[in-house]
Amino acid sequence: MDKIYANIELLTSFAPTINLELIANGLLVGAIFGLIAYGMALVWGVMNIINVAQGAFVILGGYMAFFFIETMTGILPDAPHILWIVLSMAVAAVGMGLFAMIVFRLVVDKVLERDLFVSLLATFGIELVMQQGMNIMFTAEERVIDAQLQTFSFMQNMVNIPGSRALGAVLGIAAAVLLVVLVRYSRFGRAMRATSQNARAARIMGIDTRRVYEMTYALNGAICGVAGSIVAFVFILHPFQGLIYTLRSFVIVILAGVGNIAGVIFAALSLGVYENYSGFVLGPEFQNGMVFIIVPIALLVRAAIMRRKRQYLK
Amino acid sequence: MKHYILGGVSVLALSAFAFATSAHTIVLGAAVSQSGKYSTNGQHTMNGYNMAVDMINANGGVIVNGEAHDLAIKYYDDESTPARGAELAERLISQDGVEYLLGPYSSGLTKAIAPITEKHGVPMVEANGASRSLFTNGYKNLFAVLSTSEQYLASSITLLDEVAKASGRDPASMTIAMAFENDPFSQDIRAGVMDDAAKYGMTIVIDDKLPKDLSDMTPTLTKVRALKPDLLVVSGHSKGAATAIRQINEQNVYVPMLAMTHCDSADIIGKFGAGAENTLCAAQWAPTLTYSDDLMGSAGDFASAFEKLYDYAPPYQAAESAAAVMVFADAFTRAGSLDQDAVRAALAATELSTFYGNIDFDDTGKNIAKPMVLYQVQGGALKVVGPTQWAESAIVHPRPEN
């Protein structure tokens, strides 16, 4: 308890700088989590599948980016590093898109019509197989991509924004905006929304819903690929590190409400800030726990609001 | 039915044993992680074991009562899970008839296997379980060649005391920030640091526990920046080391002295280059130490032979694993028989000088003859800077600000 008081005291005595730093960092980290959650929300909303393998997808995307950059800097050491960083995202996006398509055909397609429990188990199985596969292929050694970006310091070096995080957040938000536009205005987006609202009616109207499911899952793979390359230069790659990304995106989607695509970004940014504060005040060991505490709270609040509006959760 | 199974098992055990001795081979059993999260360090462990076995066999084997025996190891993959490790230890002993065990990788696995070996009275020499809780159960069959966890970073506190005195400051005015992972091993290290800090009267200003699936240290580092401690100690396996170095640099956090564990297994120099400069790293062993023995030569000789064989420089996990095999070989020779009781007594009386350091087990089975060393990354290489009597280079303190 004394420790918590001391942390609060510290927070208030260096109020402007510490708060600014915690908020800034929370927003940057939240944007990255938001991108991953966005993919999960898409699959959840359209296919009614909670993709437990989300984290493993992210990590595999990170490995693709890592090995791409390692190979390219070996071949062309003089090219600007930032070029490879950006290209690695494209490579990871395409690679993971194809990978997700294969996973869809092999597994997900078979459990689509079954109940949620079966698909939960199936995607959990995919997660386990991927973890072990990555462990065998890439070993358990931690990998990082060095973005070679400088850190921006403000207020006599008390507030610091690492360039890599800023880049990650910008790219993450850009990708999310692109997706919102795609879902809202493209033909494919319209088919996706139709399928999510009523698959049977969509099929009657001539939409190949299986194709929509496949493309949605592949799109989610591509999102994870981009997110993975960001994770590789902001955090760390490790075959068994994926689960936290699955859990965080799960919490974010729950907070935003399934089907509420725009809410995902807002929920993710708030969660990032909230997490940084709870880690600071209560200590990092409670950081993850505090994330999960808000899930039942959010569900209770939402249920109360729904009841007042005479709506119901599907 | 039960009798048949038991009978079958003992026949199997006998035949395995008969096979082993008729060919003059002593079989050591080991459940080591070849898959799962410890597979990298498990591989280092196996490479160390294998290299020592090959060296011993190439040099005439183990002489027991005038007769030469070859060593061999029977491995199983414990999949980095304690339950599986315990199961496999049981299998090695009851089904495969193995009479001597080498340790697994990590304290957790060792903790799972130790009760099994104790139950069967099978001596186990282990090289990779450093948690001090292993040595408080009165085990008679557990022998550890490495320094235990509470000693890991304690030397950094001694070093802080020395540099404080050298710069004319009172050691009691020194402040320490700690960030340790919330697992038994790292918390043991924390306890050792706390004890030593209390001894010198230093103040602990931050005491954070890092979560197991750590990805972001920002809240802790923000505190460090505000409180400006004289020493920051971090320990959270290789993931913790890599995360800490990356974020300390990215977030422009400055501390005059930074000490951590697992620098070499995280390869912080290879990953972060100049970003790792002047970091202090605790290690069980260093290739530059002046220890030596007749089999492996000096610590440096071991390192170059290992690198020739496996194509990478030996981390201390490999060195201590090789030393564990040497301890067994020495005990077999001194016991003069392959009787478990005689070997156990010989192990307990071990006084061995190896390339890895001196080995002398106390009553609880831990090695009390070898201190931890503290490296500093200087010019992209690891230089031993502490304890001062083994130092090859003077510590750079305070770390220059970039």
C-alpha cells in the first residue's frame, strides 16, 4: 500500500511531465493494439469467430518482416533503412494474408457453421501449433528489428517519444483508416457488411459468402502481418509472446462492442493509457490484471445501458 | 496385473543396466528442454553435456576401479514443462534403469525432478537450477555446480559500494531501483540484492515486479527517470534483458550504473550494438577467467574448442553443463565403484578445480567455492569487472551520458 501512495505522490509531484509521458506512451501503444484488435473485430463481426490465433498471427508476421529486413540489408546494405521497414510491412501483410487464407481453407472453413465453442477450440489449436512451429523454425531466441529512428525529447528530456513507437502508431492508424474506408465504401466492404448482417439473405442476393469469409480472414491475416512488423521494431518477437496480443484485442473488442468498428480505435487508445497508469501506480505486476478487471465492468455497464434502451445483445 | 507390470519394468531396467555395464558404459539420464520456451537454453545445456562426454571418452573414459568406462547420455525432451520433466525422470529411473541423472534446464524443471531423484535415491548433478529454494528441502541427492540465484546480482551492490567510496561518496547515500520479473528465480535474485543493499545501508527507491509476458517497461522507466537512482538492476530472463536495453535507450533513460542478468543469452551486444555499451551483466562464468583443469584446459581453451564444435561462443549455461559431467566423472573415479551410495558419498566430498571454477558442495548440495562474475560491455565486448580480484578491466563508472 505504501508503495502505491509513493507512486501517486511521485505522479503528482512531477505532474506535467510524468502524466504527459504516460498519456503519450499509452496512446502510441494503444494504436498498435488497436490495429490488432481491429482485425479481430472484423473476423468476430463478420464470421462470428473469436480468432484466438490472432497473437500467433502477429508474431509470425513479425518474423516475416524480421527475416525480410535481415536478408535485404545483407544484399543491399546501403539502401535507406526506413525503406526496408516500410517494405517489410507490405511483405508481412501479403505473406500473412496468404497464410491466413491457407489456414481458412484447412481449418476455419470446416468449423464456420459450428457453434462458437468449436471455433474457439479450433483457433486455440491453431495458436498452439503456430507457437510450437515458430519455436522449431526460428528458435526461442528473442528477435528485434532495429528501426534506427531517433527519440524525440521534450521538456528538458523529461518527456520522450521514441521514433519507432511514433512510426508504429502512425502506420497503425493509417492502416485502420484505410480499412474503415474499405469496409464502408468498396464493393467488397458492402458484401462483407451484408454477410455480417444476415448471411442467408446475402447468399440469396447472390453474394458468395464463403468467399467473403475467406477474404475477411485473409484481410485479418494481412492486418496481423502489418501489426507484427510494428511489434518487431517496437517490442520484441518471441514464439510464445503472442497470447498477450490475443487477450488485449479481445478486451478491446469487448470494450468497443462487437460490430462497433469505429469504437475499436477509441477503446484501444483508452486502454493503452489506462494500462500505463495502472502499471505506474499499482506496479507493473498488476498491469495485465487491471486490463481484465475492466471486462466484467464494461459488460455490466453495457448490459445496463442496453436494458434502458430496451435493446438486447445478440 | 500389478505384479506383471512391476516385473516387466524391473526386467527392462535390469536388461538396460546389463547392456550398459557389459559394454563398459555408464549411462547418465537427462530430461532437457528441446522444445518449448526453454529450447534455446536447453540446447546450450545439451551441447555442454555432449562436449564433456566426448572429451572424457576421447581421453580414455572414466577409470573406475582400474577399468575404463565410457560415458553416454540418455536424453528425453521435457517440453519445458515441469510435469513432463518429472514424468520423464521417473521413466529414466524406473523404466530405463538409469542410476545417475544430469539436471534439466531451469530452476522450475529442476524443482520438479529433484523429489523424484530423492525418492529413488538417484544422485543428480545439475548445472542450470539456481533457485535457492532447491537447497532448503534437505535433498541428499541433489548437487549443483553453479552459484545460486541470490548471488546473481549481489556483486553489483558490492561494486556500487566500491565506486561510491572511490568517488568520495557515502555508500549509504546510494539509491537503487529494482525491476525483477515476478517468478521464483528472479525474486530470489531480488532477495539477494535486498540483503546486500541493507548491509551497506543503501536505499531502494523503486521495487517493481515485471509481469511474465512483459512487453513494455515504460511505467517503470518513467519512475526511474523521475527518481534518478544510482543503480538500476533488472532481471527477467533474456526477454527482460532485451526489452530493458531497447526501452532504456529509446526512452532516453539515464542511470550511472545499470546491472542485469541474461545479457549473453539475450545477445544484447549483437542486437543493440552501442545501445548495450557499459551495461553490467551477471554471469556464472566467463571465458576470460583464469580457471583451468587437465581435461578442458583453461576457460579460454574450453571456449575455443566449443566454438569450433558448435559454431558459436559458449554461453555460461554450456560451460556449467560441461562441468556437471566432469563432476560425475571425478566422483565415479574417487568412489572406485558404480554403487549409488559410494558415488553419492564421493559427490558430497567433491573438491574439484575445473575450467568453470572450483567446485565444493556444502551440506545442502550447492557449490560454495565459485563466486558470480560481473561483466561490463566495453567497446562491444564483455569484460570482467567484478569481483575486483578477477577483473580483467576497470569498470567504466558513471556510464557516459549520450
